[in-house]
Amino acid sequence: MLKNKLQTIHFALLLSFFNFLFFHFPFFRFVFDNLDYKSFNGILTIVSLVILMLVLNFLVFYIFLFISNFVARLLFVLFFLINAVSVYFINTYSVIIDESMIGNILNTNYDESSSFFSIKLIVYLILFGIIPSIFIIKIKTVKATGKQFLTTCSLTLLFVLILVFVNASNWLWIDKNSKTLGGLAMPWSYSVNTSLFYIHQHKKNEKEILLPDAVIKDNKKSVVVLVIGESARSQNFSLYGYKKDTNPYLSQTENLSHFNAVSSATYTTAGVKAILEHKQTNDLYEILPNYLYRNNVEVIWRTTNWGEPPVHIKNYQDRTALMQNCKGVGCDYDEILLTRLKEQILASTKNKILIVLHTSTSHGPTYSKKYPSPFGTFRPVCNSVELGNCSQEELLNAYDNTIVYTDYILHSVIENLKQLKDYNSTMLFVSDHGESLGEKNLYMHGLPMSIAPKEQYEIPFIVWVSDNSKQLKKKEVLSQGHVFHSVLKFLNIQSPIYNEELNIFK
């Protein structure tokens, strides 16, 4: 049959079938894991989802082909290529391609994206992307007439309506899990959610909403160093009871406190936004560094990461800028953020200083490449980007070494601050989100908060204060929202939007 010209309807059916066969195992694995597939309603739901997916994809493909055969084929090639990559990541890292994951992907730079490269990815791309694409390009078809097109579309829609009506009693389950199901349905997971992401981003970034003016209440020299962690989960810090000694420095540090905390999201852009904003909102309010800079505070932002909201300050220093004054092996890692840190503080002409260090230390999948060799405390380690190929011991060892390195970096920040005798100083360390390391067969982060495991949102919140500085309140659980108001309090800045309930200092 494939040697002759295919009717458009047959071509659309074949594409729908192959799309279903190649790319929807994760979709139905989720369905079987979360539905009583032995009950009548369970069987009905599963059969209906299979038919619905085949029929709806056929209908969309058929409409595309009728409108423009050439454009449709280009779209189908693109779909199959992206589907192949998407299913690789779903199968390898148990991610869901929802709107938040799209934001994560679009905010990934070359260094991070290149770390995911593997032979397995190429195999997926060839088998499920390139080979089907050759078939899509080469097969010849006969275009349907207008009458055939209208008849086919009408009957298909009628069939879908009947199927929906028959499943009326099961729509509660489908609606409850719609976000996850939508994130696993190819190609609509990334195509629809990419559109939604850009629509919402446009709405958020229309204009930054300025906060009310603030007033600096004294001239006492004060400095806050806010260290934003990357993918650091609290359960792997020995400060929080972890059996391995991942905090050899911090565990011996005086004036140090740690709090249980939860993140507002499981991906960087939302997590960093939550740390820097005065209240949790979908609107783009003026974030902490912008607000303080506008109100005459010295603000310095140093980063080896990305994904923060727009930062409007003079001293924004990325890795390239910091490299000019950095020497040694540590310059290839997050130690670069400490380059001449004390000297920059002392060079400031202002009495109130906020320094933000945005790290990337514990971001996967290449954990073993995130720290210098002297910090490879635990061995053997996972060196593969395909985390499921590593043993649990190897994966935990590699990740734990990033925590050991984080411990050293935080210790170094504190040692720098201790030398500033004329300043009241504090260091706050808060992670953007946590990380899954094979628990429940999940890896890394990015799952929707509604279904995310605790490993992806239980984060460390560590605070150090200098001698004769402010004391800390007793708190059971903190949130990322405590950062903004605690910084205002420490620097003694009066603001109409200050919230005492979200301040950790007495």
C-alpha cells in the first residue's frame, strides 16, 4: 500500500497511530499507575483515552493536511523530532512537559543543556524522530475533496462527542489529573504549554510594578549576603540530620542556625522569584535587589546561574565579568562568586549593602562536574547524564559532594564577613527548590507542586549572624517569602510593605 499514493485520510490515520505507538507509553503508564484498571470504569476510561487520543490526533493531522500538505508535513517532522526528545527526557528523568517545565527549558543555557547529551538521546532521535520523518517526507498522498473533508470531520466530531458523553462519570478523574495527562500527551504537551508560557510571560513582563518608597533608618554599617542555592535539598545536609557528614565546616560554626523550609515551586525561575519578592503573586512586582538599589542601598549581584527575574542594578556580575579577577582551579566552579568579595564590600561608599550570590552547585544531571576534585569526599560517584544507569549509592555520593562543596562556599562567605569588624553582617542561604535522586524513580526537579515529592520542595534555610548583631526568632518552618522582609529588618529599612510575620530577626 505504501508504494502507491495514500488517501489523505489514511495518511492522517497512520501518523496518529505511529504518534500513539512511539510516544505515549509514559502517558498510559501514568494512567495504569493511578487508575483502578481492573474495574469496569477503569477499563472504560483506558479504552476511551486510547480511542480519543487516536481520533483527536487523526482529526488535527487531517485538518493540517487539508489546509496545506507542504506546511503540514514540515509540522509533522518537527513534531516527531521534538516528541522523540521529549519522551527521552520523560523516560530518563520522569519529567512532565507542563508550562513550568517549558519555562525551565527556555531558561536553560548552553552549558546546562549540553550536559544532558548522551548516546541514548541520539538513539531516541534517530529511531523515533528521523526515521519517521523520512517516511513523512517521502510518502505521496491524494488530497481529499471538500465534500470528503467536511464529511470526515463531521463524523469524527460526532464520534468524539458520543465518547465524551459515555465517559461522563469518569471525567472527574480525568479533570483531577488533567495537568499531568496534558504534560504527557504528544505533541500537545509542549506545543500548547509553550504558547501558554509566552502568553503568561508577556502578561507578567508588561511592566514591573514599583513598590512604595523605603527609608533607611540609621547609618550603622550593615551587610547581608544572600546565597541562593540551586537544587539543594535539606535532607542531604548533615545539619538536618543526614547520616553522612556533608557539613564539616558549618557544623562547627558559631552563631549559625538552620530552619526547616519549603520552596514555592520546583523549578528555578519560580523559586528565585519567590525568594526575591515581597509576597507570592503571579504579578511582576519590584524584586528585592531592584527595590533596595532604588532606595540607595549598595546592591551587588553575582551569578553562575540564570532564571532570575529582570535585575535592574549597576553591579550585575556574571561568570565572564568575575573571571577577569579570578585565579586558580576554583574559578571553574562556584568559588568564582567569592572573588574579591570582601574588597568589593569595603570599597563601597554606602553603609547598607546587599550581596546576592546565585549559585549553580547542585544542578544535575552532571553532579560530579559541579565541584573541584578535593571535594570528592564520597566515592564512587555517578558520572553519567542518564541517572537511572547509576546505582543509588553512586548518585547520592555525587550529589552529596556538591553539598560538601556548598558547605565550603558558605563557610568562606562567613569567614569573609567575620573580617568586617565595622559591619553588622549576616548570611542567608536559601535554595530555589529541592531535587529527586531516584526516589520513586524520579530524578532532578520540575514536577508540579500538586504531585511533587517532598525531595523537590523541602529546602535548607541557613542563617549566620555576626557577633553583637541581631538575634533570631524561634521558628518551626520558614518559606522563601521570609527573605525579603528579613533583609529589610536586618538593614533597618522602613517600608510600607514590610511584614513582621515574615521576618526572622528579633
